[in-house]
Amino acid sequence: MTREKHSADHKTILHFIATIRESFPRAGYIYTNGGCYRFGLILKAAFPGARLFYDELAGHVYTKIGRLYYDIFGVQRVKPSRLRDLRNRYTTKFTCHRWKLQEKENV
């Protein structure tokens, strides 16, 4: 991927996130207090290939698109070693900030 291509994709992603964040007054609050998984699903629908990761320490889901991690406030710096890939490996219970991740059976 060329730098120009990455830059254009990145700007598109940031514009998309800003549009959602500005779409209603409490979007930032909702998508960082239990709604981060659902926000990740929105990003995944808009940007095929996106992957969701859960940070148990922060109690937050980040969406990886390309090499960067995003949430409702844009690009986030995260420690990949703390993240768990949510791709078909875990079941979830409760809202994001209270999740207990359990391995699925028969994976």
C-alpha cells in the first residue's frame, strides 16, 4: 500500500468516525461506555477487513483497520499485547465494560 493510498483511506475512516460522533450529542459517551463493541461493528460494516479487539484492562473494544486502531474518538494508541482478537474466538456477556470473555467450545 502506498503512503498516498494509506493517507486517503485514513482520512476517509476519520471522516466517517467524526460523522458518527457528531450525529448526536452523546455519541462519544455512548460509544465509550458499553457501546464500543457496537461501534466496532459499524466500522466493520463500513470498512471490510476491519477486526475487533478487546482490551480487558481498559474494558474497551478497538477496531483495527490496516495497521491502526480506532474508536469513536479516532486513532488510538494501544498495546497490542493487551488486546484479545474477537474474531470468532470468544463469546461475550454483558456490555463491553463488564465483559467476561470465554473461549467458545468447538472452535
